Amino acid sequence: MEKSLREDLISTAAELADAAREATLQHFRAADLSADNKGTTLFDPVTIADREAERRMREILARRRPHDAILGEEMGANAGTSGLTWVLDPVDGTRAFLCGTPTWGVLVSVADATGPIYGLIDQPYIGERFTGGFGIASTTGPLGARPLRTRPARPLAEALLMTTFPEVGTPDEGAAFRRLSKQTRLTRYGMDCYAYALLAAGHIDLVVEAGLQPYDIQAPIAVIEAAGGIVTDWTGNPAHQGGRVIAAANPEIHAAALAYL
């Protein structure tokens, strides 16, 4: 890929995240914030922040990258002709957003036919941004700019594990997760996309989830792989289409965890 195209994709992703940051912060912790329910059996909220952030990102893409395809959580898929697809999750962790906790984030990635090639995880309230791809693996935030690097290998008994929902999908998927959890040092819940950022930054070893969509995982894949980690499904195959996902700090802890899933 030409340098000029790489630079344009990187700057476009940053502009998308900046626009989503502004849109979401206008509504975060607002006293009158409400949500519609997209779910049938489970509560699956969507707010004005989700819709406004994705609308603004799509306007930027229409201006800067009109020939690229788009897949967004709230507004679906738009076809393109360039071979590139922007995958957008305007608020990953809308339940956390409703509760006022700062573990939600904005996910932006661009993919080709093989999967995500560049992505970012942005947390507007904290002011942190994690980026990965095209030789970049870095974070900026309150502590300044730093490189991203996942943790080195360690025994599974010393691993720190995260997931979002305690049930982790179906009863069978939850049972598999609990088998793994029993082998680790510590398990924490409820972090949404922020858990993947923590893994890329070298603070934890594993994130295991089920029932994900492509827009939930493509940006984390780009960031984590750029930082030296590995992301697959529970059988070790590519995970960019979502489903059951395991993100690991290194191949050794990935292999050890797969044995229990």
C-alpha cells in the first residue's frame, strides 16, 4: 500500500474519532439521557449519542473516502468500490454509557479483504486513544504518548482475564469461560472495548467473549496485533467476523487458554 494512502487512512480515522468524541461527550452523563431498546429478550440500548456519532463519522467518510464501503452498528452497511471497508462502532458499551461509567469507547477500523489493517480504540471521557496498524502501536492520553506492547508470556495461573458479561453468551459458552477462569489469577467483568485496550497496553493477559459482531472486534484486532498480541476465535481461526473471540497478549498464553475453551 502506498505511503500516501496509509497516511490518508490514518488521518481519516483520527478525524472520525475526533468527531465521535465530540458527539458522545455532548450526551455523556446528561441528566435527561434516555435509550431505546433494540433487543428482544435482552436489553440492548441505543442512545442519541450512538446515532449522532455514527452520522457525523459517515459524513466525514462521504467527503474524504466516498468510494470506500462502510459497516456501522447503527446504520448498517453501505457498498463501496475501493476494496476498503470502514467498520464503525460509535459507542461500544452503551450500557456503560447509560450508567455513567467511563469504560465505553468509540471503535474505528478500516479493513481490506483479509480483515482489519488499521484501527483505534478511543475513550472520549478519559481522553485516551489506542491506535494500531501500518507499523504503529501507540497510545495518547493523560499520561502522554506511549508505545503499546502486550505482556510477555507467563503461566496461566498468573494471568489476568477480562470479559464484559458474566454469562459470556450461551450456557455452554459460559461454562467454557468458567473452566478457563478457574485457571487464572484474576477475572474482572464489565469493561467492554476498554479491556482490549488494556491488553494492548500490557496490563492484562486475556480477553474472552462470545456473541460479538464485526464492529465490536475489528478495531481491537488491529490495535492488539500491532502491539504484539493475537486475536482469534475459540478454535484459533480468524475472528474479524465476530462470534466467540479470544484476545491474548502472546501466543503462549493464547495456546494455554484455548485448551480450556
